Amino acid sequence: MCRNITILRGLEPAATPEEIEAGARQYVRKISGIRQPSAATEEVFERAVATIAVATAELLDELPPRKQPPTTVPPMRRHAGRP
């Protein structure tokens, strides 16, 4: 598992579309081995990110609430609290 992908289920407030997309993007980077898409791979890369983001949002909407919040904070929330 990619250590950069954090748990989004159970966040308060709920995971934002930007956080979901960031997780999807990290997943696609990891499994494809493409860190920065080229002109030849950009379309399929972005399509995969969008597909996974939609599936992730659906999954998070349909799962029951967590009994405990996640132990880690998503990177976007970590940076938002800094001055």
C-alpha cells in the first residue's frame, strides 16, 4: 500500500472532492509508475484519476460511519493549519 494515501473515511468534516482527487491521483501514480504524465499518457492518466475519484466518492458515501476517526490527517488538512 502506498504510504502517501491516507484514510478519508470518517473525517470531520467529510473528505472534500479535492482530497478525494488527491488520493485518486496518488493511487494512479503508484500503480502506473507515472509520476508526471507526458503528452502521450496525460489523457488516459487523467481519465483514470477521474474514474477512481468517482468510485472513491461513491464508496465513502455508501460505507457506514467509522466508530473512531482516522489516526492520520490528510496532507491537505495538515498544510491548511499552518500560518
